Amino acid sequence: MTYDKIIETIDSHLARSSKPYWGDYFIGITGNLEEQLAYHKVPKNNFWYVWCRADNPTIARQAEKHYLAKGMEGSPASGDNPLFVYCYEIAQFTREA
């Protein structure tokens, strides 16, 4: 997915959320989506999250940087092949560290 399409997809999903602030969300990138969602304790069902597969790691890093600059929680990720951009609503049970 292109940078513009990732931003459009996440923004569209954000517009349907009940949370009003950028800091209510966590943004991240990874090469292993299932592992990261499990690490962050993001439920697969009945929970607000969205993910996109970037065309390349550079696009994933640019999308993550975009949302970090807006105030989402998270930190710039490292790794060899982070193709997945994911975003979720922070809850009492999710892990952001």
C-alpha cells in the first residue's frame, strides 16, 4: 500500500472512533503483525485497531513518523523489514511499552 493510501485508511478508521485525541492511540510498524498485536495485548475481536501492509519499509516508517508527529503514542521502530503499520486505541489492558 502506498503512503497516501495508508494515511487515508488510518484517518478514515480514526474518524469512526470515539476517542478525540491523537494521544489516545498507539502507532507502530513491524515485520510480524500477529506477534506485535499479541505483545501489545490487542484483542482480535470487538476492539478498535487497524493495520495496513506498506509497499516497502520506507513507506511504513514514513507513515509511522506522520502519526508520531501528530502526537500518537509509540516510538520510531527499527528492524530490517517493517512492512505492517498498525494503530490501536489505548485501553487499560493494552501494553504501550
